[in-house]
Amino acid sequence: MLGFVGQPEPSAPILSADVNDDKIKYTKQEVKQLRALIEQGSKEVQVIKNMLLVPNKGALPIGPKGPKKISKKDRLIKDLQNEVAELKLMVGHLIEENKQLRAENAELRAENAELRAEIAELRAENAQLRAENAELRVYIGKLESKLDQHVPNWRME
């Protein structure tokens, strides 16, 4: 015997049903309770069947003539919300790209500073070599002058 709400009354008539060759006995009260549960469950199932899941719109109740119409205002609001979400996503990607570009820019600036320092060193070395070259030209000029004094026509030979 099932006791859904309480024990069956002893005077209640008993109904029986065959399940797997075993007899299960129910009182009229239990049968009413079972029928009520089945009816309630079928109503819940019907409510679930009447719900239509529409992408990006959520669950919409279906009336006897199909889905309820969405107002232009609600559709516009939903479209704008979707557009705002897409824009937020794009802004997020742009912010991330901006961070990466700033990091790359910082690396390039550091590399540029290193190259400028190297160029400054090379210019200093170049200036030093030019000074040495000028000294050597002066020295060569003095040697040529001495040669001119001691060995005439040395340039012809």
C-alpha cells in the first residue's frame, strides 16, 4: 500500500492493478492522488512544451497562434544590447592589441637608444681617426718637405 499523504482509511475501497504479475493495491484516495499528480505533471510538461528557446532572445511563451510577437522597441533594445556587447568585445581586443603595441614600441625605443649610443661611439671613433689622419698628413707633409730639401726630384722617381 502506498501512503502518499497518509495511511489509507481502513473503510476505503481498494482498487488493484497488475504490474509484473504482482498485484498492487490502491485505495480510491491513492488513485485520486496519483491522477492529480499525473494531471499536474502533464500540465507542467505542457508548459515546458509551450516554451520556445529562441537564440539571443531567451525563452518565449508560445501562444495558440505561435510565438508572441516581439515589439519593435524590444527588438531594437535587444539589437542595441547585442551591438554594445560586440563593441565591448572589440574594445577589449583593441585594448589588448594596444598593450602589445605599446610593449613592442618600448622594445623598439630601447633598441633605438642602443643604436644611437652605438652611432655616437662610432662617430667619436671616426672623429678620432680623422684627427689621427690629419696628424699623419701633417707628418707626411713635413717628411715630403724634408725630402724636397734633401732629394730634389724625388717625386719623379
